[in-house]
Amino acid sequence: MQYDYSKNKEEKPDPVKADVKGTLPAWLQGTLLRNGPGMFSVGETSYNHWFDGLALLHSFTFKDGDVFYRSKFLRGDTYKCNMEANRIVVSEMGTMAYPDPCKNIFSKAFTYLSHTIPDFTDNCGTNIIKYGEDYYATSETNYIRKIDHDTLETYEKVDYLKYIAVNLVTSHPHYGKDGSSYNMGTSIADKGKTRYSIFKIPPTAQDKKSPSLKDLEVICSVPCRSLLTPSYYHSFGMTDNYIIFIEQPFKLDILKMATAYFRGVNWASCLNFHSNDNTLIHLIDRKTHKPVPTKFITDALVVYHHVNAYEEDGHVVFDVIAYKDNSLYDMFYLANLQGGLDQPKKMGKLTSKPEYKRFVLPLHSDKGVDVGSDLVKLKSTTAAALKEKEGKLYCKPEILFEGVELPRINYDFNGKKHRYVYVTGVELSPVPTKIMKLDVETKQMVEWSEENCWPSEPVFIPAPNPLEEDDGVVLSVVVCPEPGKSSFLLVQDARSFGEIARASVDTDIHIDMHGVFVPQRT
Ligand SMILES: CC1=C(/C=C/C(C)=C/C=C/C(C)=C/C=O)C(C)(C)CCC1
Ligand SMILES: [Fe+2]
């Protein structure tokens, strides 16, 4: 059976009641809010890349034993301009659009600002993030869109640049226990000062009127290793005392970007993987706001998703999903996604499988330690950090699993030593066919799959007053392209990974990217 990645999806703004089989826990009340691309052609024009598609929000609301589904396109300026012109007029990562007649809103588009950075898209289709009490649809540009998590309505466009000099910002922030959010972005506008900035947005003040971004505080700025080629990154790690930032040799070429529009190429062509370079791992002290002076390096890699990070006996341990090259992006060109499971030869292939890697950064001094010795003192891992010279350690990760992506943990364990990770299983094709629960202690895993079913990122929701890390449920959207079979929301007991309920909806559901669970206020 085949899922048509290029097909435009329809929105279902009115709630569709799902058919629930099994028993939902009574405490499971709230909304699973998800985001992903949903429209791939407008009029006669089409996007080239799956990530480019116009953002389609969708949600599953759990209310007193019932589940309701709905979906709605994000009504950003990009969506509106495209609809008005009946063609794609705003460029996305994989598609450069010409010209841009919607001058009233995108007046600055492609006229070079004094710094040669074009105005970016507000088609925020990657994730949903929370700043203060507000939810935003996000991509990786300087624009985010506030949304209503109940109705999926689109509210105002927020420009990070009003608050901090960042042109690119991740869609994977971290959250503190007090409701603070932490995120990071790159400033590429001022070529002499290309830098990465980590910032904090404190919880919403009592007077709820001011937007939470108004209180944004810069925690630390890290200069780029090479001013004209900052690293691309998609997420970062955070422990109680440190931020972990991987400056990988998958780089954005600013000069190429400045001329891309005239050269007729997309932004993605300005991203290059330099396999002969190394990777620099930055550890930023959250108290002093300064990078730790030790230089931690490792081989060239491409990381999109951090899994978790924590401190243990004078070390910082962090887990990531890593690739040996950047073939992941290429695989998601719509031309490479034709085919489907029954025609795998037609599909693009990953030339590097995702690997779950554990890195360990020793915090103790390397003074008096011989060159070549391993400074990692943890018994539980084979990850090493070999002294190269004074203040410089070469990190060798331990590979715990392979063929896994879209990692989620019990977020209460973020920054703490975790044992369980929920992931989708991927081989060398872009189609996730299973979800898994990984046990990083025993290195065992449990799988869930069903014929012709494509599950999305599994989201863990803790039970009230949990006794164990895996006390809760795992929610995954499962798309079934087979005619006559409904797509459904799968509810698993996180402990046993067994199905406890499924909420089937009699309507088309799209494959999505990321999302959050919004608990119902009690
Ligand atoms: C528009 C735009 C970008 C968008 C990137 C996006 C949308 C990335 C999504 C990545 C995902 C979903 C990865 C999953 O693992 C860039 C290249 C940052 C810079 C140029 C403008
Ligand atoms: Fe992501």
C-alpha cells in the first residue's frame, strides 16, 4: 500500500468524533496537538521537498472517555499569499519561489536587507512550542505563529528579531520545571558577528498582557567557528547545570544563501556537509553563562535530535540520534518519496542509518593525565573521551541502538538520568513502520507494528503521581493508507508497551512531524 506524500490533504476544522476501542485511562484529559506539512501544490505550482508543505495542524482531544479529531491549515502570511496568488509565492527550504507579488506583507522579501538576508517564510510546519502560557507553531526561521490549541486557529505572527538577533531558531526548545522555556538560534545577518545565542523565556508574568517573549533573556552567545559558515542544528541538550550544543560540520553557507535567489537554487543547496571536518561540542555552564574551556571534539556527524542529557559523577552524558551524512534531507524531496512500500526501489534511500549514540564529557581536569588516556570514569558505558593535548578531548560515543528516530522521553526526566526512550523505527527508507520502547540500561527494546500502518512520533504522557519513569501512556498517530481501514490514535501502556485503546477516525489523516500534549486544566 502506498501513502501519497505529494497529495494535498484536506482540513477538518469541525471536530470528528472517533470510534474508541479499548479503555482510556480516566486521567487522560487534554489535547495531543501536532504539526506537519499538508499541502504540496498550489494552483499549477508544487513544492520540491516534503518539509516545504504548508503547515497543517491537527489534534486529538480526550474528553471524558471520548476522543475528537480535527485539523486546520495554519493561516500564516505564507498560506494567505499563496492562496491569493493561487501559486507558491514564498520560498521554503527546498523550493525557491519567483517573484513575490504579495508586496504588502512580504515587502522586504528578496530585496536585500543591508545584510543580504531575505525575509523568511512563516509557514511553521515543524513543531508546536510553548512560551509562557502560549502555544506557537514553529519552523526554523525567525517567525513563529501563535495558535489556539483548542480550535487550531492561527493568531499573530511573532518575529524573534524584535527581541533578539537570531535569523534561525530551533523548533525543539527545552522547558524548566518553573515554566521557563529555553531555546537557541543563529544570527547570520551581521557577517562579522555570526553567532549562536541561547535564550530563556521566563514563565508568563502575572499581568498576562505582555507577550512572554518580551521578557526574553540571553543566556550565552557562542561565536561560530567559521563566520561565513555557521553550523545547522535542529535541537540541543540541557541538564541542570549545562547546555550542550553540537557545532557539527553540516553548515549553512551565508554567501551562497545571499546569492541563492539570483542563482535559481533553494536554501537547502546552501547547506553542505563537510565530512573531513570534525565536530565541536560546546558545554555551556548555565550558572556562569560561559562555555566550559575544555575543547570536546568528535568525528563529523549530522544530528537532528537530541534524546536527553544528564550529569553523572562529574560527567555530562548526552544521547543523540546521529547520521554519518546528510542524506536524510535529500530523502525527503518529494521526487524521492514516490513509490511507497510496495515500490521500495523507487524511493530515496538513506546512505546512513540513524544511530542512537551516547557521548560522555568528563568535567574533571585533565592535568597530569597522559595523552591518549580515557578520562571517562563511568562503568555503565563504553563511551570514551581521550586526551589529545592539554584541554582537548576526543570523544568516542557508544552506539546503543540503530534504525531509530523521533525520540521522546518522559519529559520529567529531561536533564536527569533516564532509562526509557520512545522512538519510531526506520530502516533505510523514510517510512516509519514501527514504534519502539528502548531501555538504555538493558539495551532491550519492545516494538509495536501493524501491517500497512505508519506510526508517527510517539509521545509519552505521565500518569498522575507516577511511581516509575514509565508510569503513563504513549500516544502515536497511526496512518493507514489502505482503503477501508481507518487511521487511528494508538494509546499504549508505557510500561508494557501493549495497546490499551485506539481511537479510529473516519477521515484522512496526514503523516506529521512533531507535537505536544496539552493537559486539560483542572
Ligand atoms: C525555511 C528555511 C529553513 C528551514 C528548515 C526546516 C523547515 C527544517 C526542518 C527540519 C526537520 C523537520 C528535520 C527533522 O528531522 C533553513 C534551512 C533552516 C534555512 C533557510 C530557510
Ligand atoms: Fe525535529
